[in-house]
Amino acid sequence: MNKKLVILLSCLAVIVVIVICMSIAFTIDEVNVKTTNGLTIDEEVINDIILDSGIVAHSSIFGLEESTAISNIEKMHPELKVISIERKFPNDVYINISKRIPILFVAISDGSFALLDRELKVVEIVSEVEGAYITPITGISVNQIQKGSFVEFEWLKPIISSAEDLSFVNERFSTLITKIERVTYEDLENQTLLTTNTGVVFVIDDNLGTDAFNSFYTYYINEKNVTNQDHGYIYYDPEEKSLKHKDSLI
């Protein structure tokens, strides 16, 4: 037999052996669920999460599709958020879970209410809203929405994102902002009114950019004539290109 052919076949045989060894050594042996601090879930729910993930024991750890597993889990458990799925070579997989915290609620056309987390995901649908630090969204409602789906309030996403840049995350956001009103009438069309816990209202226009909340809050805490106020409106004056404070929108 040709010497080169022998060498080639030998190399192929070695590669095949290596692949087989790796496929045996790097198979998923155990799937674990880890929770963030303060979150406790019972063994039955843990088993459900692992089953719903679609991660199959004794399958190749290299073939694990994290995005598919995350989607599977969050579809079946809308009250939970999968932070990440980690591969711990050679055989272990860790699903890192946190709890979605409802901080907002909006009316549904059938008279019920959707509780939303910071990503505007419907965590729960309830007939009555109970509990502190859940901010109402008024002036707008949604139709036939399901638990686990997302509310497409594109006007609200940059407000929440900008607030989180200032560390107003989850309950801190709903503690500061006690009411969100979406205005779609007269001269206030496409504007959002954010009532603070002192009573001062931010009037944020959709066209002010993604960092508008940061500017409004900075003005709110730095202007001495506003800081001690328990009423009035902060708004953007397009003529002077600056924020102003006045007692009435009329």
C-alpha cells in the first residue's frame, strides 16, 4: 500500500478516535438550576425548569443551544428570567435564574390588569392590583394580551432604560415614579407624563431622545426652585431649548 495513503488513513483513524472520545467525555451529565439571592424555588419547579429547557442528559455539551433553552424556559415560566446558561466542562450545565419583578401595570380591555416587569413582559394577569411599588400606566390600554408576552410600548422603553442608567431599577423606579400617563390628545400628543413621588411631573416628548429621563431628573434635583416643590410640571421649551418648570400645562 502506498506509504502516503497509509499515513493519511492513520491520521483519519486518530481523528475519529479523538472525536469519539470527546463525544463520550463531553456529554451532559447533570443540569443544575442556580437562583439569585433572595429567590427560593422548590424541587418540583427546578425539575420542571430542567425538563422545559429541552436540555437532554447524555447529549453533547457542544451541541447545547443556549438561546433555544432560554426561550423554552421563559415561555413556560414567564415569572422567571434566565440570566444565562453556563457550560461547566466537561459534563455540567448551570441554568442561572432570577425572578421577574412586576413594577408597572396597565389595564386590559376586558377589565383585568397586566403586571409588567422592567422589560415590559407580562408577569401576571390579575383582576385587582395589590401591593406596593407597582406604578399604573394610564391613558392607554391593551387588548387580549397573554401572560409571558411583551407589551410593545416603544415610547416607554427609553424612559425605563434612561432611569436604569441612574440606578432606578425595579422597585427604585416605581418608588420614584408613582404614575405614568400616556397623553394622545390636543397639544400633548405623543407625550408621557411621569408623576414623581413628590408630585412634580416630567412631561417627556417622544422626540427628546433616549436620554430624556436623565436630563429631566438632573434638572429636577438640581434646580432649587423645583427641588422643594410638591406640584408643577417640568417640560422642554423648544424656543429656548431648555427645561422649564411651571405650575400648569395650560
